[in-house]
Amino acid sequence: MSQQPGNTVLRRELSPVERWYWTADRTSPLSGLVRTRVHGSLPLPLLRRALDVLQARHPLLRVAITCDENGERPAFHPVDAPVPLRHVEVAPGDPEGDTRWEREANEYELTERIDWRTGPLLRAAVITRPAGAGQPEDVHDLILTASHCVADGMTGLSVLREWLETTARLAAGEEPDRTPRPALPAAEDLLPRRHRGAEGALALKELMERDGQEAERLRPRRVLPSRAVPFAQRRTRMVHRSLSAEQVGLLQRACKQHGTTVHGALAAAMVAAVALEAGTVEPAYFSIGSPVDFRHELETAVSYGDAGSYASTLPSRVRYEPGADLWSMARAVSQDLTGRRGREEHLTMLNLMDQAGPKSPADSEAFMRYMDEQGPLNLCLSNIGRYDFPDRVGPWRVSDTQLVAAISVTGAIVATANTSHGGLAWNFSHVDGMVPAPRARRIADDSVRIVLSAISG
């Protein structure tokens, strides 16, 4: 039964989508992370107190998951355990200090599973480089890592900002508000009625038939694994890339000139990079997925301040032509997503887990193989666009805010992008072994090169 609005303690069974995230995570870690950089003195005890306030406000940050002995009927239940806070100290002058957050992401945050049995389904880390060796002030990288059951990228960034702003209030001697938010029902229970029940099931059937026919006609190519990696052995690693504020300005103007979007341009560049890396010498279609936020399309709108996962991924089949410019592909992606959103296919897709998703870990193998071989996350770009994370919070200067996605069993390469502090962070997650690090770096570098070439030409 779904949680009734107004309650501030969460007790309910996982929805079909949440159950899939939990099932995938049990097989291979499925947690996303967000990160920001804070310049100046930032006492760890203040961050700890702010985390406790944050947790008190959000019911989904105070839960673990239970299930029966067969792994069925998973449910959220409240726990009292605090959000774990890990502190990493970097020696002044460490030549790898600036990129230490990437190492922590690759070696711990993306690979170590959050314990869903004990909860909470969120953890925090602070990487500190003290002033010295030419660095005039302390620098701290703040990281939040959360289970996909309770957070998507927008949730992560919102909670990260709330954590830092709460810390600033504590630093100023204020007493932050600890009033809990209402515990919301599952996203599927907030869908417009036309996307629920028999009507929603029929819409899903028709969508799957149309998509199947299109896939059969176009035969889109996918990222081919360098080697097979069993589901349980899959681990996500990431490659960080970025565009400067000047480059972002050029990209935005070029997109406007060519009648497309920044998302379309980034997705097209990724398709071209994958096609080049695969040695594609003839025109061919490639598939790329795009997560779509649907918070404001629910029957009861959900704010970005509410924890939870509210994104659905749509596939686009894009025609790649060797030697062609970027813009025709970029327009194709943008137009395809506009059409799909207009037909509300992202809402229809939420019924897939209820109709075809696994009911327990024991019967998940076939669905995992379907997602692995046909799902929209084999190659994917999650671009949240401009996110106005403040450049100053309290006494601190803030920079380099960004997000990174885990892949688990659902794909091969998933990039995330956001534009904050003027620049664009573009992080390429990949399944280690399926896409080895040198190959991932090559695809990331080619993606950036293709974009920069298109906007400078």
C-alpha cells in the first residue's frame, strides 16, 4: 500500500520501478553521486550536524529495505542510523590532490554497495586538502552517494545544496528548521490516471510494438563490449571531462543557430564518438538513451526538494553518416525527444517494470538480459542542463558541482552532464572490462573534440 501524504515516516512496499533498482543494486552496485568543491575553512563537526538536520527533514533518507526470505515483497522501513560521513585528508602539495575525488569515486563510491539492510540509503564523504604549497586556503570536495531507490541526479544536487546551505546556517549560529517533509507515495501512484491500470498497460503495449517495429526497421547499433563481464562482477568507473564557460557560450549560440539543443549536440557527439571508435565506415543508426524528468507532470507535482527518483529513459535511434557534420544528428535527437515527450512516452515507460519487470531477485536474470541487450542504457546521456548551484554559500566560495551515474547491469556507457558555475561538467561512466578505461577515455575525448570542432568551425 502506498504511503499517505502527510505522514513523515516512510513505511511502504517498494514500487515496481524501485524494486527494479533494488534488484539491480543487489547484483551490481547502482548508486549515483554528486560532488561540489568548497573553498575555505569548513569544520567537519558542522557538516556532521548539517547531515543530521538534512536526514531529519527527508523521510527517504531515514529508511532501509526489508524483504522476506525469498527476496520478495521488499519494503521501506524507518531506521535511526545516521548518514555515514567519511573523511579523506590529502597532504598539502599532493600532485594528485586536485583529482582525488575522481579516485574516490572510482575506487569506493561507485563500487562499494550501500547496505540496504541497515540503511540509510545515502552516505557522505569529505575530501580535504589543507592550505599550503601554493594553495592559499583549504579546499574540500563534498560527495553524496545515494541508492537509485531514493535519489536521481536532480535529487542529489538538491540535497547537496541543502546540506551546504544548512552548514552555513549552523556556522552563522542559526538553528536550522528540522521539520520533516511529508512521506510521498511512489512515483507510479502519482501518475495521471491515463497512465495507470488497464489504460496504462495498453499504452505500454502499443509503445513497445512501435519501438520494436522501428528497431527492426533501423537495426540500430549498440556499444559492443570489449569482453563479456558477468552481471554480478560489473563495476562502474568514470572519466571526467568538462567544457569551459567560454566553450559553453559558443555551444549554446551554435545550437540556437542550428535549431537544436545542447542535449542534442552532446548526444550526437557521443554517437559519433562511439561510431568512430567502432570503425563505422557506412551510414548506420545508433541508439542512445535520454532520461527525462517528470516531476511536474505527475498528478500531484513533486518538487526538486523532495527525495526520490523521478526520471524515465527514452531511446533515440540516430543516423550516423561518416564525414557529416554534427548538427543534423543533433537536430534528430532533439526532434525525436520532443515528439516522444509530446506523446508522453516517458510516462508510459514507467509501466514497464510493473508489466514485465522482475518480481524478485530470483526471477531477474531474463529481464537483466533484456535490458543489457535491448534496453536504452547501453549508451545514454543524462543531461540535466543548467543547474544554478550558488557560487557562494555563507563564507565559502563554491565551484565544480557535478553528478556521476552508476550503471550496474543496465548498460555500457552512461554519461552525465550539467551546466553549473558557468562551465559544463561531462562525466562518462562505463562498466569496467566491458569498456576498459583506455577505450572509455578515447570515447570521452572524441566526444569533446567533436563538439569543440563543431562550434569552432
